[in-house]
Amino acid sequence: MILAYDFGTGGIKAALFDEHGVCVRDAFSGYETLYPGSGLHEQRPEDWWQAVVASTRALGDVSVVTAIGISGHSLGVVPIDASGRLLRDQVPIWSDSRAGAEADMFGADEAWYLKTGCGFPPGLYSVFKLMWFSAHEPAWFNRVDRILGTKDWINFRLTGVRATDNSYASGSGVYDLVDRKYDPDLVARSGLAESILPEIVPATQVLGEVLPEVARELGLPPGVKVVAGGVDNSCMALGAGAYREGRAYASLGSSAWIAVSSEQPILDSVTRPYIFDHVVPGQYASALAIFSAGTSHTWLRDVLGLDYAEMDRLAAEAGAGAHGLLFNPSLAGGSSLDVSPEMRGAFVNLDLRHTRGDMARAVMEGVAFGLRTALVELAKKAPLAEPLVLVGGGAKAPLWRQIYADVFGMSVRRSPIGQQCAALGAAALAGVGTGIWSDFGIIDQVSSRGASDLTRPDEEGAEMMARAYSRYREVTRLLGEWSSRG
């Protein structure tokens, strides 16, 4: 069997996959995020390791495991010295924004974006966090031997090897997307020594075997091989089947995004898609996001005092278009798709006839409208294959799926993999890297076994949603202009 770790912000999921790509058991172990100051979002690497141990032991018998692959949350920086000791008990995670001033000082401009594809707010990227530590905590920073990513540090604990893969390195802020390596000019501009950056290897490369003492701690047999693995965005794309030209998926969780796999990175200096090198050779994963998708739905649930099932029932009764009510889902601020990051959400055209069902329907449609904007922008650069694969909690309800099909004007399909996409992607890397599987076609085989849940646009509903989307775009533009005036 293959052991995959889906290493996320809230915890680690360990999953066992058999030789057919079927997940036979999984277990989760969580850890906390610490907020020691404004913009500081930190976790303890030792907590990650204890979560690895706990989740692995919770799987039960792992004596038949032969390979391990990891999907890890992005933009992490874990400093170790020459002996492999952690130099900081707590390390910043992807959402840590302390380094905005360093990004400004570096000059994270349009040219930098077009070379790196780093479309998140620049201060989140690894190089700027390292510049911050170099300036503010030089005593330990001067002893750094390597800076590892989140999953790379787990790999180091497993094998003793200090390395990363192309997908994780592409979030460093100094990675040239075209040349697929660290850019020496960007590294020099940061003032950092390139020697502290880990060696880049393919995501499927076997780093080594699990160390004997670690194997005993985890209950693994001798000789288990560990591959480099990949960043969560790219592993999820692989697990969702988006690993060939034009294949796309929508991840529907608290936030939501649409990502497409393509042979060329989808770069645009206005909308700024965020791009990671793919774990699949020759491909990139380019994405655009909205920040408040499932959280908008949860917010309304709490405000109205309903449960999700009742909200969905009322939304279905309200019907397409919510009787003219529009909702902008920018409750957590505007994304790169919007005029201003200061924009906030709004109900528009609300009148006395509107009901709780209309509000619920408007929220669902508003989230879909926000994602349609992402879809439209990505499709300008890469023709998207149908159906669009839906993953995450927002893909479960038939009503949600019909709304997405009507708003997008294209067929959608719920992935039968469900919440296991990143883990399946990591397992596929291990399977291909160790020769258990000949290629990534195993992903399509696994996906074809489940119910397809294919949903096609309803002709009348799609026409109504097209008209409503035009109004939504106008409203969004006006809200952005209003908020940008302060």
C-alpha cells in the first residue's frame, strides 16, 4: 500500500491507498495556529511531527506500506542548522503577512510577478519572510543551513534528506517559472545566500528510505521509500484530474478557486492568477480565487438561525434569480478579480417581498458569480475542457451543482474522490515514483469508478443566470469603486 499525508493548515490527514488507488483507511490529527502579533501566523513543526505520528498510528496496521508521498501547505519556511536542528520553535505559515515592507523594499513589481507567477499578496511569499528574519532575528538566522518547506521538513524527519520539489519551490518568490529553477538575479536582489535554499528535485523522485528509528516510531516496515511530494495546490490539481492541458477544477470550501492545468503559465498583470509549477512534468497549475465562498453561506446560516438543509430547501423554493436579489460575496474583502481589496459584501436590490429563501439563493448564486469571473479570466488564456470538476464541501448538494452549471454555462461533475484529492495526488506521486504505477492515468481510473454526478446547464436557468451575471458585474464594479474612495 501507499501512505499519503495531506498536510493542511488545520492538521494532517494520513491515508492508505491500495494498488488500485482506492483509499482504504484514513485518520486525521490536528494542531493549532498561533497568532503572537499582528499579521503573524505561526505553527510549531514539532506539532506537525506529532500529528504525523498520531495519524499514522490511528490507521492501525501499516506493515504493508511500501511508499510515502506528501502534499504540504505552501509558502512555509522552516529553518534548520547544519546538524538538522530547528532554529525556531514556531515558524510562519502561508497566511503570515509580516513581510509586506520587505516585499516593497525588494520591489515585488509587475516584472517580478510575470517571472514568478506569485499572484498572492507579495508579503506572503517565502523569500520576503526570510528577509524579515534576516533583518529582525539575525542571531539564529546566521546559523541557517537550509530553509525547508512544510512537507519538506517532514520528509527530512523521515529520511534525513534536505530537498524540495519544483511545485513547492515555485512558491519561494525567487523561482523562474519558465526556466524552472531559482533565478540568481532575484536571489541576489533579496540579499540571501542561495545556499540556504533547498535543492530542487522532481516531485516523484525517491529521496530515500524511512530511517530505521523513525520506521519503528511510526510502525512502518523497513525499506519504505519516500518521494519528494508536492505543494497542496498542485497535488489537489492532480488528484482532481487536472493534470493535462485545459483540464480544470473548482475547489469549493471556505474560500474557493478555479484552477487549470496548462503547458504555459497563465499570467496576467491585472487579475494576477497565482501559479505553481505542477507536480506533473511539463504542466503548470494556474488559479484565481474568491476569499469568502463557504464562509458566506455559513455566515447567512448563523444570521438566519437555520441549518444547511433548511437553507437549501428554502433556496430551491425561491428559484433561479432569487426574485432579482443579488449578493456580492466579498465578506472577507476583494480578491485580485475586484477593483479594490477593501471591497466588502452586499445584498443589492433587496425589497419587502424578499424572503429568507431569496437571501439563501442569492448567496449561493453570488458565490457562483464570483467564480464565473475567475473562470472567464482563465478561459481567455487557456481553453477549458468540459466538464469542470467540482471538489470540496460545496460540491455535495445537487442544488449547488445545478447553480454552478447554470452560472458557468458548462457541464460540471462532482469528483467521486471528494475530500481526498490532495491525498490521492500525493499517493500518485509515490506510486509513479516507485514504479507501482506506470503513469498518472491511475487518477482517471479512480475517478471513473465513482458516480459521475454530471450536471448540465438548464437552458432557461442558464439564460437567466447570464442576465443576472451582467448585473452582478456592474454591481461589483460600483462597490469596488465606492470602497476604494475610502
